[in-house]
Amino acid sequence: MNPKTQTNINFMGHRKLAMIISAVLVVLSIASIATRGLNYGLDFTGGTLVQVSYETAPDLEVVRSALVDAGFGSPVVQSFGEDTEVLIRIRSEDASAEVEFALAVMAALQTTTDGPIVKQREEFVGPQVGDELTNKGGVAMLFALICILIYIIMRFQWKFSIGAVLALIHDVIIIVGFFSVTQVEFDLTVLAALLAIIGYSLNDTIVVYDRIRENFRTMRKVDSVTIFNTSINQMLARTIMTSLTTLLVLTSLLFLGGEIIHSFAEALIVGVIIGTYSSIYIAATTLLFLDVNKFDLIEEKKSDPALDAMP
């Protein structure tokens, strides 16, 4: 970056305030998760799946509104194969009432069209499937964090791995806490967004870490705080451009992508904002608390015994 255009913001001067804000958000998120829990979607709670066929392609928003008006909570409505085929998933934990439930769904759907509606199939997805998905999702996230820890240790140094993992844990807790506070439905698309956020946040952290490492090797006569501020300012334009372009796409998906990916886009928007923040004030600040210095990053020159023995 051209030094004339580089910013000179004292990020590390606000690190204590940022850490306090992060601690408050994490505590509130954990408290909300423990008391309010998450509004789990059909993937985790079980429910009824109904596939129907219309004569002409229906308006999915009209179908969804009709089901909501009939008292079916937050149904998932999507096209399945052809435009005239519609797949409906509704939360229902009572398998014994599946027939009556499906009849009520068909009655609600009939209000959306004057033509006939043919029921193709109906299934009950039990909550035990949701338990399995929950366990596998948790294992997947744990495995991802362990792999990240090993990768950072191999590429940088063990102190860097602690900062990176703490930043990722910070991001995940706050995002899950956001869904707990707002009670937005938490389904597999949100879980997929969490895994995507781990990758996005890690990439941002790696870029900052790489610049910090290079500056420790070249800026020998300044303190660590100056090196950290310089490194973050050097990467600030790149970070802002990446975050803004990503947010533009996600905002379009949020408002124009439909109900199916609404939660996915919402999770990613929160994740991009929190991930960008944590790369600076969690990942980088942790290195200062761990007292990372040039001796951690600059390899000492090994002496040659043969040369040392020479007079």
C-alpha cells in the first residue's frame, strides 16, 4: 500500500475497551443460550413433510402465508423439481396425528388455488434425526477448530494459534447468541453458515497475522504495539473492501433470496461483521497479552562449530 494513502488508526489503543465489549457480548450470549435456548428448525426437532402438486406453478409466498394463517407456525415451502411441485415442511412432534395434520395442511393449501391439489407423499421426520444432526454438527465444528489449531501452529507459532482459535470461538458464541436472543429459526442452513464464517474469519485473521510476522522481521526498532497498529492499518483497505463486497451480496440474498435462505444470509451478515472485528481486537490483541515479540518469529542464526573453532 502507498504510505501516503495508508491510515494511521490507533487500534491497539482501544483494545481494553474492545475486550470488555467482547466479554459482555459473550456473557450475554451464553446467558441467553442457557435460559432461552435456540428456536430449532424442523431439521433438529422433527416434523411433517408434505409434497403436493398444483395444476399451475403457485406463488410460494402465498402458500406460506396461507399455512401461517392456518396456525402452522413457520413452515418451510419450496419448489421441488418442477415449478408445479411444492415441498412443505412443518414442525410437528406427534407422529400419531400425522394423518390429521396432513389433512389440515391440504385444507389450508386449497385456499391458495381454484384448481385441484394432489398430495404426492407425506412423511414424519422424528426428533431422533434432529438429535443425530445436532451431535454431528457439534463434532464437525470441534474437528474444524482442532484442524485450525494445528494449521496455525505449523504456519506461525503456538501463541498465534491461541489467538486464532479464541477469535473463532468468540465469533461462534456471539452468532449463536444472536439467534438465541432474536429467536430466529436455527436450522441446517444456519449451521452451514457458521462453518462458512469460521473459514471467512480465519482467512481474515491469517492475513493480519502474516503482515504482523513480516513487520516483526523488518521493523526492528519499534515496540510491539506500533508493529500491530502498522500491520492492521496496512491491511485495513483490503479488509474493508472484502467485507463490504461480501455484505453487499449477502444483503441482496437477505432481501431478495426468499425465505429459504433468509436465516443463512442473516447468519453470514452477522458473522462477517463480528469476524472482521475479532480479527483485529481478539486475534491480534491476544498476541499482545501473550507477549509475542520478534524473538518468537525471527529464527536465530545457528553458529557453525567449525568456524567457531577457528582462531
